[in-house]
Amino acid sequence: MSEMTDTAAHPIARLLADHGPVPFDAAALRELAASLAPATVVGLGESTRFSHEIAAIQDQLFRELVSEHGFRVLALQDSADVAARLDAYVRAAEHAPATAEEALATAWRPNRTAQTAAVLDWIRDFNRRNETDRIRVIAVKPFQATTADYDAVLDAMRAATHDPAAFEASPADLGTRVTEVTGRDLVPGPATGPSEPESRDTPAGSGAATGLRAPAGSGVPTGLGDPPEGAEAAGPAATEGQDTSSGWPAIAASSAADRMTRIAALFEVIRTAHVTDEHVQRARGMYSGAPFAELARGAAALLDGLPISGDIRERMALIVRYHETSVAGRGSFAGEAEVWAGAIIEDHARHGQRIVYWDGIAHVSAAPFTLGMSGDQVAQPTIGSVLRERFGAGYASVAIGFDHGDLGVVVVPPAAGDFLDHELSLADALVHWVDLRPEPVRAALRVPAKMRVIAGVYDPARDESAYMTVDSLSDSFDALVHVRSVSAVDWLA
């Protein structure tokens, strides 16, 4: 610990030198899990979704909380329809997906890893051995649109034109069609650049636009979705001052065949968000046109007056909501704290079972935060802060972070000197944990802290701005787990 003592100018460094950290071995795992066991909900937060080691620690803590302390629910950041598939798989329900990989096929991209699949297989095996005391999987997001909803709308439009062959998407003239429909140019990025794992993530027949990739040599993750940690939610600003509603009623007056052509052109653009989030596309120069939410509303307007069923209109409404509530649509990484926390609160009220919640550290934090890259320094509410308000000490929050490493699609340098992660990296142990709850640690660490966050729009050239800030470290988290060096998760094909 001598290095930490030498850098004791920072209060966090001084306290870490005096009170720990403790190597995170098997005994420490059991000790941390036991200390979390009295909680009703435990938030296990990751500073990046791309690390094998961080995912493994979440997994180990989850299994310990289940096996030894009676937790029976895993809550994930995903939509309710995805959670229903995952839950059916772990219960071996009739007509459930045959494998964990198949169950994860429609999941949010950061959840589609071999590590998540292994957790689902473990839960399924646990449930087989404990049929009267099973683990459930839930989501914090409501039902969301999938690519199947776009296809259903187009099929209904084909039926309305009485021409089953009407309009087959052709990316070659996509830009022209979108300009005609929206009055704005589609500006795709170069058709080169990092392809791992994005190239494996485009469903066959999805209609995803081609040539919408990060610039060559950018060295940034693509196609990984994006947790709301540490980046710029570019999007609405790109069209500031534009009228986002004018023109659609006039377009809706055209023929059914023309409307279908226009809707298909719009869908060709906005459905790419199911492969690479809109804000990631914008931040990487992959797309700079009209907001996807505006295009989705335009497509919905084109259905007016057509003999379309209520089911199809509901699917279209899901598509609109998907884009309006995305990071780009909201213009914020904070998520819908009340809604997402409400899913956990409601599940506990209904079933009375204790819950482990996996998400980014900005979500599980028990106090508001600000993002270094966002440009908006107003503290954002978190799911964890809502849970802390509801459950009090019954909500426990753990931040799992790292200093540096090769995440497969990007190499992250050592953290800047004013980051908490830098102070933690100076400890002797390669993996260690710090309990923030005992006094005088909790009182002394009610101080601000900058914490590394690596998201889908991360740029190593701007590493010093990839962070979140909390006003009080010990009010935000009950424990810290730190990994000095990390490697990449294993992405599913």
C-alpha cells in the first residue's frame, strides 16, 4: 500500500490507504455477499459492459446471493418481451427457446454475450433442481418495438396496396428516397471501419441500411448498443430549430402505394437503431439526418386513413415510442428512472422476492450523478436513487470498475489521475474491494468522485472525459470492487 500512501493528497486515497482495500478472493466474495444479504434489492453496477472480468464478478455475486441468501429474481436492462423469453428459457417452459443463445437473440446487444448465456444456463439448472423455489428473470423496461414490428407494418401496407410484391427495399437509392420523404439529407458514414461485433448483429432480412458504420480507424465499439454511461447524447441538437411535425399530413394524402414506399424508406433508416443505437451512430458520424423519432412519427402519420388493423397501429405506436424514449430521443443517458425502478418495485410488491439488479453504475447509483461527456452538468436521477427512496437501507448498491485494458474493440488507457479508478489501481491487489459502509469511512467519503465509464461511444482520444461524477461517493455506493486490468467479453454470434 506504499504507493497509495505516497499519493495521499486526495482524501479518498488517504482513506483507502488506512482502511483497505481487501483482495477480492473467494472469502471476500462470500463476505461481500453476506453483507449485502439483508437488502431487498441489490444493484450490481458495471463501469463498462464490455469487460469479461466485470461480468464475471457480477455473475459470482449473483450466484452467491441466490445460493446462500435466498435472492430469487434477476432484473436486467432490457424490454419486457425479451425478459419473457429469458424467463421462459430458465423455467424450461413449453415452447421456450431451446438454448440460452436463442433466448438472447432479440436481447439488447450488450446482453448478448457468452457470459450472460452462462448465467441463464446456471439459473435453468438451479430451477430444475428447485422446482418449488425458482429464480425469475425480469426487465426494467416496458415492452418495446422489435424488427418484427416494422415487418408487420410493411406487410399490412402491402395488403393495403393489393400488391404483395410492392416495394422491396433497395439501399442503393435510400438517400434519395429519405430526402424526398423528410426534406433532409441522409448522410451515411464510410462503409468501412470496425466490424466486430456489429457485422454479426444484423439480422438476415432486417432491412438495415448498409454503409452506416464508424469511420475507418476510429477504434471505437460499434453495434454494441450503449449503456447510459459517459458519452454525448448527440441527436436532437443536430436538428435544433427544425419543425419536427410539419409536412406529414400533406404526405399522408398520397396514394397507399406511395405511402408504403415512403414508410419503407423511413423504416430502412430508423430500424438500424436496433443494431447500433441512434446516439452512437451520430457520435461516430454514421448518421446526421433528421431525428429517428421524427421519422417514426412521420411513418405513423402515413398510416392515417388506411384500412389498417388496431394491432398494426399498436405496433406502429411501439416503434414511435422506441425512438422517442431512446437516448437520442430523450437527449439524455439517464433513462426513465421512475419507470425502470417502478418495474422492480412492482415486482417485489407482487411477489415479495428479493431482487438482484444488473446495470451500469450510473443506473444503480443510490444518488444522482452527472456525466463527463454529456455537456449537461445537471445531476440526473437514477434507478438506484428511486429504489433508495423506496426501500431505504433495503437497497444496496455496488460499483464494479477498472483502470485499463483491452476490450477487444478498443484499448482503454490507464485512468486519469483525478479518477477514483486511478486511486484504486494503486493498491497491491489486482482485484479488490472496499466497504464504504463502516464509520468513519462513510462519513469521510461523503465527498465527490469521478468514476470511469466506458460506453458504446467511447473514444480513447477523449478518455479523460469518459466519466461520471457523484457528489457523495458513500451515499451513492455501499461497496466498490476494482479490477486493475480487464479483457473483452465473449460476444455471441
